[in-house]
Amino acid sequence: METVRLHRMSEYHTCTQQDGGGRGERCPENKRHHGRGERLAGQGPSTTRNCYRDLSDCGLVSFPDGVFKMIRSCTDNIHKISLANNQIKALSNKFFLTFTQLREVDLQGNVLSTLPEAVGNMEHLVSINLSKNKLMVFPERLTDVSSLQHISVEGNQITELPMEKLSLMPSLRSLDVRCNPLTADAASFSHHFTLLT
């Protein structure tokens, strides 16, 4: 799957039509799609449309409202968004309430100090990368996301971890907390996942 940057998106909405063999095709934004679901009309049952966005290295300080409007017909099918290496200070609840089908979010290299409450309502999120931000407190709402498998908060300013809550996350496989000023007993609680410190 290839990625198209925001400033190159005037002609493409970065949807990938995939068949059972994994072959993909980039779809022009003005191409008429039939039906609102992931399955494409007129195609076999194994054909799906996966939309995603790479907005990394765009100099963003927030998620542009214009993007919500530009991709509103595709939001239910967006499974991955990268906002890496921008200057984003905060994300609104609207971001997670809009992109409810996200599986992966890459937010590394920003200046985030918190996450909105709505992140805890995500039902399909598998991986979130929050490395190299300005987090001083671990975003505990992430512990409410039962589908989460991989969390990275490497390179922040976190001193404590909610290990009891993290240990109750049924799908969590790895937590990367390297390069944080953790207290000596921050990771002392028994856990089932891989903890990188």
C-alpha cells in the first residue's frame, strides 16, 4: 500500500482497493464509488476499500478542519492515519469521534501533552505511537481500549505508569516506555505484555 501526502491529495483520496490477492489500486477522489460500505459494488465478496492518510511532516499545529470535510465520505473506511513529525499540541475529541474505525495512529514527533477523552471509546484501535511528544502523565484513557496491542510513549517525560490498569488490558502485547524518567518502582507490577524500558 502506498501513501499520498496531504499536499498531493488534490487528485486522490488515498483509497486502496484490494482484492483477495492483495493487489491495490489508487482511486481518484472524483471517481464515483457505489455504496458507502467497505465492499465495492459489482466486486466479489473479498474486495474491500481501505482509506488512509499520511499527514506527516506537514508543519501542522492541529488537525485541519478542512480535512474532515474533504474525506467525510471515506472516514468509516480509514484504518490508518499518520500525523508524525508535526507541531501538533492537542487533538480534539472530534478526531477520534470521526475516525472511529482506526486501527493505527502514528502521532510521534509532536508536542502533545495529553490525549482527549474520546480516545478511550475506540473499539478497533490496535496500535498507537506517541513517542517523542511532551507527555508528563501516561494517557490512562488508553487503558480503556480493549483492542490495543501496541503502545509507544518512548521519549516523553512520564514518571509513573498505571501498571494495574495496563495489566488488565486483554490485548496488550507491548508497551515501549524507553527514554522516560520513570521512578524506580514504576514498572514493578506483574504484567503479561512486553515492557520496553
